[in-house]
Amino acid sequence: MRASMKGVTLDAASSTATALFLLGQASDPAPEAGVTCPGALPAPNDPGLVARAQRAKAALGDRVVVLGHHYQRDDVIAFADVTGDSFKLARDAAANPRAEYVVFCGVHFMAESADILTGDHQQVVLPDLEAGCSMADLASLAQVERCWQHLEDLGVTGVVPVTYMNSTAAIKGFVGARGGIVCTSSNAERVLRWAFERGQRVLFLPDEHLGRNTAVLGLGMSRADCVVYDPNQPDGLTPAQLLEAKMILWRGHCSVHQRFSASGITEVRRLLPGIRVIAHPECRYEVVAEADEVGSTEAIIRAVEASPSGSAWAIATELNLVSRLAHQHPDKQIVFADRTVCYCSTMNRIDLPHLVLALETLAEGRAVNRITVDRTTAANARLALDRMLMLP
Ligand code: SF4
């Protein structure tokens, strides 16, 4: 028997494949990324792409601000008015109230944060709606609500929810409505201290590695103080384990940063003796424990910039950023801290054709691929964001 779904014909024998979509050929409303990109996309081999993007951006003038995340491709970053990590870019969006349009060259949750922090007169555009985030997709609102109810049913009290910036607006809203807070990879330690002044334990969403690394390396907890809640096995932890835990870590991760391994760092040190290793805190505990320094994307950039000529760095973060740093600092030796190359595939979906589509349609007065967050979610998410922004 054969079944047809959104243009994809499948054998009943391979029914497990029905959950899968061929990239770019269908849409899945469940993941954070949402829907396919409408509109007539320019051909990637169009030799006039750079000129078209320049023309459209010039026509828009001050009416547009283009934000570029550090993990974006070089040809897209070339058009960014501002570059930064997700939090810095959201603040930069808010700091440009004159811009009618914010073109966010990043991923979906970042554009949502920009929409929450910008004024009602501003429209936020994500050049490709399929640029989602595998980490954000690992915590849906329904799953988190189930987890919260589960904790309540078991009498696990004094829980303060904390969510990483890399989560959907819905999760930020859930956290904000329950007295919780957002954190970034730069301020996670300060945020956890704030949370532990208000409760006995933290539900940390959606990145188990950032939660564990901060609790153990920043707050001096033991790894045994942390338990991992798997939304696919809600009964996997006993009531006693949950009651004894200080950190209830959501089972989620970044598909890019989780690839780095302690053995990879050992290998790079063997090949390049004396090299300094710096790792992003989304990497596994074994990796950050092995590194010489741990830091957010912005901290990694600052460490490389501040180091003297002749320094050697092995960097455990996304490859577009590492290779850009290598080009910007030819007087330093900069290598990727893993054997295999890995870009953030969803970030990389924002390419020149999608940027041209976004800018040209805006220049025509149409905002395609607009990201909007509903008012209630935005108001609750804003509570969680503001609690973070008010931290000293
Ligand atoms: S690098 Fe990881 S956390 Fe960042 S957007 Fe990509 S998948 Fe998400």
C-alpha cells in the first residue's frame, strides 16, 4: 500500500519515514522553523546577486537595519549593519527605532526576540523561514507544560524556570509567566544566582550542557546535583531524584556544539603543543572541563582579539565564525577544535538569494517572511527578558 503526503509518496512498509520531510519540499508546522519560504527566490548562480542586494539596501536607506549573527556566511555578513550574538543583536534591533524593517540574518528564535524587543511600528523579517534552531526545537511548549505539571503532581516545589536565549518565544513566555528568567551564555552564572535566591531548584531549558557547565564550573555544584529530564520519558526520574536535585536540566543540546569531544581536544593538543583551547559553554561538560577557557561567542572573539601576535588557538564553536577569525587574524594560528567540519546548517540557510529576496521585496513595500509574536506571549516573554536586563 502506498500513501501520499504533501507530494511525497511513501510505502506503508516505510511508514516511519512519514515523519520526515525532504528539505525545501514540504513544511512541518510543528518545529520552530515553521513553514517554507514563499516568493520567487533568485537563482544561487545569478552573477548579479551582490549588486541586487546593494541596490535594494541602498533604496531602503535608514528604513532598514540588517543584523548578522556571528555564525552567518561571509557573503551575508558583508551586508550586516551590525554583527553579534543573539542577545546583542536583539538589543541592537531595539536600539534602532528609526528602522521600519529589521532583516535578521540569524535563526527563527532570534527574530522572535527582536520582534518582542522592537516597537510596534517595526517589522522583523527572517530571510528564510526554514532557518530554525535544532536546540530550540527540542523544547516545545506542550512538552514543557507537561513537565511543569509532572513536577507539581510530585510535590517538587520551589522550582524557578530559567530558559536560555536559544528558545522559542513560547518557552520564554512560559518562563516569564511563572516568575522565571532568560539567560545568555555570557550571563548564565549571574542568572542562576538570581534564581537560587528565589527558589530551591532550577528547571533549566533547553540546553542541558549550558545548565550543567554553569552549575558545576560557575556555582561549584557537583554533577550529582544535576539531573536530566527527558521529555520523551517523563517518568524516567524518580520523585526522590527530582526532590534532591538542584538543577533539573532539560534534555536538549545544540547539534553543532555537541559534536566537539574531549578526545578531539587531546588530539589537537598532540598535533599543536602549547595551543590554547577555548570552548563555547554549549559544548559537553567533558569538553569545557578540558579547555583552557570557556566563553560565549562574544567572549571567544574578545579573547582572540586581545591575544598577542603569534598566539595559537583551537576554538570549539561554529565553523563560519572560526574561519572568519582565522582570516581576520593572519598573525595568529587559529584552528577548529574538531576533526570533522560542522557549520550550523540552519544558520547557513540564510544565503545571498534569500537576502536579496528579503531586501528587494521590502524595497517594493512588501515584508515577506515576517516574524511576529502574539501579544500575550510577547508580554510574558518580555517579563523574563526584562528580569535578565535588570540584573546588575
Ligand atoms: S549553532 Fe546550535 S544553538 Fe545556535 S542556531 Fe545553530 S543549532 Fe541553534
